[in-house]
Amino acid sequence: MSGPMVKAEAVHKSFGRLEVLRGIDLEVNPKEVMCLIGPSGSGKSTFLRCINHLEKIDAGRLSVDGELVGYRQHGDKLYELPDREVCQKRSEIGMVFQHFNLFPHMTALENLIEAPIRVKKASRSTAVTYARALLDRVGLADKTNAYPKQLSGGQQQRVAIARALAMDPKLMLFDEPTSALDPELVGEVLDVMRRLAQDGMTMVVVTHEMGFAREVGDTLVFMDGGVIVEAGKPRDVLANPQQERTRSFLSKVL
Amino acid sequence: MTDIASGPAAPGSQAGPRPEAIKAIPVRHPWRWVSGALVLAFAGDVVYTFATAPDLRWDEVWKWLSGRLILEGIVITLELTVLAMVIGIVLGIVLAVMRLSPSPVMSWVSWIYIWFFRGTPVLVQIFFWFNLNTVLPHIGIGIPGTPLHWQESTNLLISAFTAATLGLGLNEAAYMAEIVRAGIISVEQGQTEAAQALGMNRLQVMRRIVLPQAMRVIIPPTGNETISMLKTTSLASIAAVPELFTRSEQIANFTFLVIELAIVASIWYLAMTTVLTVGQYYVERYFARGAQRELPPTPFQRFRRMLVTFHAPPPAVPDVSPYFPPGRR
């Protein structure tokens, strides 16, 4: 497999009359970590949600691992995918949310084994063994039977990352994973993400953590007003932005 | 005193010594005593009036309270309640999910059902099912143009008991559908998204993620509905189903003990709803897990704890200290 993991060509998306994405072109290669930054309302989260079809795009082409998201093409006609196939594709992409969205009525372990058992039809014992290993990997082996409410924000987000990993995704999407956390808890989540990147996971990360972007990111994309303003190596973009808009944004957040 | 004056503890230092617990004279509430006495006096008067009413045969009340006819009526009342609620809850969940379905056919069928069954009185609905045989002597289903056909006499198919069960259950489903729908809507959108992102389909998301969380909102009004249903079953008397109220009325008709039998029925209804209320408390508690860090103690646990603290001297240190014990530093 040598093609890009994510390929976007002129992706457009509107909510009613509000045009949120106005032509996004980018490629994420396997094992690449791409960080998306930009002011709120710039469309970065929306773009992320388009990648696993939580939002439908209105124009352009968006594909993951060489296959169109949400559609199948025959000749020059597009056919909408039935629910079953949309679910199948989503199950190969992990997503981590700003507000964790753990299932509050399930323990940490139950959160992790739910989808593997229901969606991948894994046996319970296999799912449990793998889930325990993942919880250990994010440093929460002792919280297996805790309910989300009994965990700190940082711990919840680490469980959420483990839950996404339990499906063995080929791509991980992070939607501002540390924005809802107390400052002292941010580090533990970023540590887990850093290790994930080192292990070769392909990641698209919407973030405000410039330090993380500089250290871990292979590419940095700055979005504003639904378009990509500037993209490049994180060090270059952060140290020497070419666009005036990028400069003014960075001067406020750095 | 110097501790308070020096403000917050210096970095790295231990928490200061715990000051003496506050002892203050509580605010007095004389009007609570006055109003309490008035209520007691009024209640006492009502009880006394009924207890000593010369024409009220209390001996007959106690006699009929455990009479075989009444006990049989109770069994039927409970059967009606359980069956109607099962029909109501199952059909209600189906209707609520249909109502929220992206398919317009599903959503409309559900809307019309709720509109019709909520818009007509239960009494009329029971009456309708009970008297259906007068216009449709036979009911059957089949596929036109094929020999596949089945029919049965309405009288055999819909007994008085069935008519009451259908009337109560189908009506309840319309109300339960709205309760379930409110519960489903109360679950955060992020939960659905997280489940979808994991590849779960609509049905799995609903059954495994949304409905269990909706339960917390659905259970309390469902408990109300069950308690209400227990009493509404008395409407089955219009179809002469021999449940508790029908039985007490029938007995009153040949003994002329009208109020006495009404009291008998009321005592039993009250006893049954009390049991249901206790059950409701525990079911709600079960579905609250995960919503709170720790479940609140049951009245029984609270009672036991009260007994313990009553006998033991109050602890010198609060048992849940916000500070680390000195040994761990």
C-alpha cells in the first residue's frame, strides 16, 4: 500500500447557507502525523468529521486508503453507500473527541470491548485480553472496572484513545483531544499520543498544542475561513510563517 | 488563632490543626409546632369520625378484606397491570424508535398511532374492543387470491379480559412512546457520534448506547405509569372483568355495604401502590449507576448508619478527609 491514507481534493461543505469548507486539498501519507491548527470556526473539526463520514461533503472528492468516503464511483456516477458499508469503513478509523464521549453506563473495560464484540464479532475473551493490554499501554491497568465518572479528565481521554485503538484502526483522528482538560492533565494525554505516533500510527490531529505539533507532527496545516492558508514542516511554519494571516494567528497563541 | 491570621498554609507545610467544631444555638421554628398540631388535630378528627360512625360496619371491612372473592380480584388486577404495562412498554419503545427513524413511513405511522390512541379515552377503547363482536362477528387475515386464509369468531378471540388488556395496553403504548422518546432525546449527541465512529450501526447504537442511558430519564415516569395503571385497571369493570373493583362492587350489590367495600378496595389499592413505590426506588437506583460517583444510600442503609452513629460517640476527625494523611507525605 503506497498511496496516501487520506486524500482530499477541493472538499466543500456547507451547513445551510454557511460555507464551512471552501476547497480543501491535502494528503496524509501512511505513518504521517498531520496537525491541523487554526482559529475556531475555521473548519478544521468539520474536515476531521468528514473523514469518517460523520458529516457529508457537498463537493470535491475525499478518500481514505484509496476508497471514496461515503460513495462508490461507477463510471462518472456516484452511488451513496448503504449504512452497512459506511459502518464498516468507520470501524477502520479511530476517533477521539474533545469531550471524550465515553459511555458513562459502562466501565473502562466495557467501553473498550463493546465495539470489537458487536462490530468485529470478536470473541469476548479475545476482546477482554486485548482491552486489558491497551489499558495497560495507556497506563490505566488499575482502572479496568472504573466508571468514567470516577476518572479524571486525563484518564477518561486515555480510555477514549484506548477504546479507539481496540478496533485496530489504520487511521486515528483526534478532535482537540486536550482542549477540555485541566492544564496539568494535558501532558499525560499527549504522552500517549506521542507514543502512538512513534509506533507508526497515521494520525490527523486538530489541536491547539503547538509544542506537540512541533515535536510530533510531520506536517502542520494552518486553516482559516474554510481553506488551507499554509502547510509545511511544523518547525518551518511555526518559526517562519509565510502568510500574514498565519503570522497574526501564531503571534496570539504562541 | 494564629493559624487563621496567617492565611493559607505555606507551600509544603501540613494542613493546620482542625479547629473546634461549630456549636451554635439553632434557629427556633415555633410555627412548625403550631401548624403541626393543627394538622394532627384535623387528621385525628377525621379518623375519629369515621372510626365511630355508627352506620359504618368496620367489622364487615375487616371480614371482606381477606375474602376469597376480593383476593381473586386482586390477582386479576395484577395480571391486567402486568400485561398492559408489558404491551405498553414494548410497543412504546418500538413506536418511539419508529418516531425518530429517518424513514418517513415509520415516523408517520408512529405519529398517527400516538395521535389516535392518546386522543380517545381508555374507557371508550376498552368498550370498543369488548363490543367489537356486534359489528364484526368474525376476524381473520389472509392474502387475497390465495387459499391462505384464517378467521375466528370475535367472541372467542376477544374475551372480556382480552378486551381490557388490549384497551389498556394499546393506550398505554401511546403514552410510553412519548416517555421513551423524551428519554432518547435526552441522551447527548456525542454518545451517538462516538458509537457511530466505532462503526456501530443504528440499531446497535440505540440498543447498547442510547437506550440504557435513556433509562435514567424513562424509569421515573414509567413507575408513575405503572402505579397509575394499577388503578386504571378498575375501568375493566365496564367489560365485567372480575378484577378488584368489579368484585368489590358486586359484593356491595348483594350486601349493601357500599362504602365498606369501597374502603376494602382502597386499602388494597393503596397497599399495592406502596409496594410499587418501593420497587420503583430500587429500579431507579440501579439505572443511576455511572451517573453519580457513588450511589446514594438506601433508606435501609441510612437507617443502619443512623443507629450506628446514635450509639457511638461522634468521630473526632471527619471520616472523609480532604487532606492526605501525614504518613503518606
